[in-house]
Amino acid sequence: MQKEHQGRPRASARPPGPLLSCEVLLSQEGPRASWAGSGRWRQSLWVLATRSLNQGPEKAPGDGRTVGEQVQQAGPGCLGALDLMHLCWQHQNGMYGLHQDVHHFNSFDKVRSLPLLLSQAGVRTGIIGKKHVGPEAVYPFDFAYTEENGSVLQVGRNITRIKLLVRKFLQTQDDRPFFLYVAFHDPHRCGHSQPQYGTFCEKFGNGESGMGRIPDWTPQAYDPLDVLVPYFVPDTPAARADLAAQYTTIGRMDQGVGLVLQELRDAGVLNDTLVIFTSDNGIPFPSGRTNLYWPGTAEPLLVSSPEHPKRWGQVSEAYVSLLDLTPTILDWFSVPYPSYTIFGSKTIHLTGRSLLPALEAEPLWATVFGSQSHHEVTMSYPMRSVQHRNFRLVHNLNFKMPFPIDQDFYVSPTFQDLLNRTTAGQPTGWYKDLHHYYYRARWELYDQSRDPHETQNLAADPRFAQVLEMLRAQLTKWQWETHDPWVCAPDGVLEEKLSPQCQPLHNEL
């Protein structure tokens, strides 16, 4: 379920607009809090645009200018991670897919999660919105309003409710430093779960008959003819209307971010708080979410540190990952990473790195990895990837089977229109066709400097044989280091007794 991200931030003196059109990535955790230089406790807030965001409208009615005053914006090029509260990769912590309902994936009982470590370090923890992880013993929070004890629409999309819950958290704060995880459910699709509110729940709370009203939201509609259609989305009326609906929910989330920041300001803690804004995966359109292509892993990342004002409004070119949030939060609270094992003698090593040094000076980070095994329980399509500078390598382990489609995306207007046009033999307005989308090569190698849309697979090109072997070696080394059970797949079996090694299956792959 987890992907990882790489972001190349480009320097820019232009203040970022609303929290809508940036791209980058992240991850998190921690224990034992430290004093800030001012003698006051350091605080930490994480604002998360939960699920499915990597682009949006140029303008929205939210409080983006407030964020622009303080936040570092990192730009394009990522490899994603669906779950942001893990210390380690999904293939390492056991949560191979979605947690809820019939899917029922859970982390191993011995996993040391972010809220668990922070709590042990004397940090007060809170979560508002979509939790999406389990079990509870691994992911405990001192203050929790999530889909587990309420309506996900109310705690994840009703920005007035979210504002009041943030206020409640701050008003009940004691003398401990805090970590608050605000997990907006916008702009996730809802056509599969709550279709009465629209494909993205864009009608929820808009004041129309039967939709209810969110007092703090000023809904903004977008003309489908005016939306920016990304290269990986079919340019059709159905897809344009789909994008326009998502834009409306991005605007709701954007206004919600402004409300949360205002609550911090009113409580007098904003200037002591590290603020991080990101998403857990890319946009829910073709080649996006559940893929390890650029559209599925490019995510927004904004980092605002009160201790690094020189970097406010700038964009970094470093490649970063969601797994970097763990060491970032640990670093912020001066908490050492614990040494522990999940199974046997395999010590869990921190694979991410703190982003705080990037707020001091531009780092030379150029490599990131990606991992996805499942999404829904029926969607077994393990993929691993590595991006080094301009080259991205994707390993599709189940390449002999068609790429699976999740329920949310299947019922979307975009995909239904794509299916209908394909079966009718009509033009799709898309840069791919369904056959090549379903059936992929085992190895996919792309040079994004010459092929930003990732349409020319170079894996079989002898001119890039050295690049392919270098990246394959990097990927394999990383899989062994992160105890990946799929390290030998699909043409070998992992034998772990005595000396772990891959044994050949001779299965003609």
C-alpha cells in the first residue's frame, strides 16, 4: 500500500499561491522532547491533505498567502508513501494494503509508530480526520477524532468541525509539547462510498437542498472548460468535469488549512510550531494513485519552520520522500531513533533522513525509492522503484497479469468514459491505451529529462544497459536492507534460514 516519493524542489522567489499547486513528498515519528532556544517548548503540527493530491487550480479562496509567508515549498518529481505514520516501509511493517473494512491490513504488533514514540517521549499527540491505520495499540493518540469514533465526512471534510476540534485540542493542552495530525479527507474521491454528494463529495455542505451547509466554507465552482488537464488524464468532457469537481474540494481543504493556521495563531503557538503539509499519494486519475509513475508519486510538500525564516517561500531541488518525515520530527524534538526488532534479529534501521538540514542549506539528495504491494485486498500487484536524478526504474513483479483498478477509480466518470470509448473504438483523448495500461513490462526505465511523460521504456535499449544495471543493483540492495519479503520475486523464493538468499524457481520468467 505504501509508495515513496521523490521531490525535486526548484528555487523560486515567488511566494507560493494557495496550498494547491505544489508538488513534493514526506514521512514521520519521535520520543523525548527538547527545549527550543527561546526557552519555550517546541511544538509540532502536521497538516496533511489526506489522499489524492498533486495538482489543482491556480486560484482558490483559502488562506494560502498566510502559508506562503512561512513555508518552504518543494517541487516536482516524487515516489510516494500511502501511510504517513509508519517508521518503515509497508513491505517492512506489515501493512501491505488498506486498513479498513474487508481489506483489514495491519502493522505488525511490534512496530514502533510515530504517535507511540512521541507519547513515550512526553509529547502530547492528537489526530483529527482520516486515521486509516491499525492496530490501535500500535497507533495510539491522546486526542482522537477519526472515522473510528465518528463520521469521516464530519472530521475529514467539514472544515468548521475540524476548526472547532483543533480549538478543543489547543484549549485542553497541558505543559507538554504537542504533535497534531490534521488529516483532511479532501480531495479524495467518494463516488464509491457517498455518491449522493458527488464524485469527490464536492456537494457535501454546499448549502444545496439535502447537502447541509458548512458555515466556514465558501464553495467555488469551476468551469470544466477552464480546468488544467494534466498530460496523463484524457482530455474529454467527462474527465474535465471530474477535475472540476476535485478542484472544488481542493478549495474546501485549502480554506480548512487557513482555519487551522488561524487557530494556532489565536492560541499563540504558531511561531513555535513546525508545520508540514503533504498528501499521501498522487491524484486519483489514470497513471496516478496506486501507480509508481510520476503522477502517482508526485505530492505536495510544504515545510514551515519558525527557526528557518531564510528559507520561507523558497523551493528546494533535493529529492525527498515520505519516509523522511520520521527523522524530521525526531530531529525537531531531539529524539534519538530507537533500536528494535520486529522479527528475530533483524534490526529496524531508519531509512529516511531529517529534512531540517535542507532548511539551512540546499542538500545534494538525488535518490529515492518506492514500494507498493496492495491497495485493496484484491489488488495484489507488487511494485518497487528507484529514482536517481533523471532516471526512474520500476519493477513490476506481477507483470504477467493486468494492472488492477480500485473501486473508487472504477466508478469515476473519467474511467467509465475511458472504458466506453475504448470498447466503442472511439478516440479516448488519452496519451495511452487501456491494453498498455493494463499489461506492463517487468522492468520500466525512463529518462525524465528527455521523456517527462514516461512513454519510452528504455529497459531493453542496449544504450542504457549500464544505467539499468546500476539502478537494479541499487533497488536490490535497498530491498535487502529493508527486509523486503518480495526481494526474490517473481523468479525466485526467499530462503531465510542460516544465510538468507534467493533460490531460483526456474519458472521461465
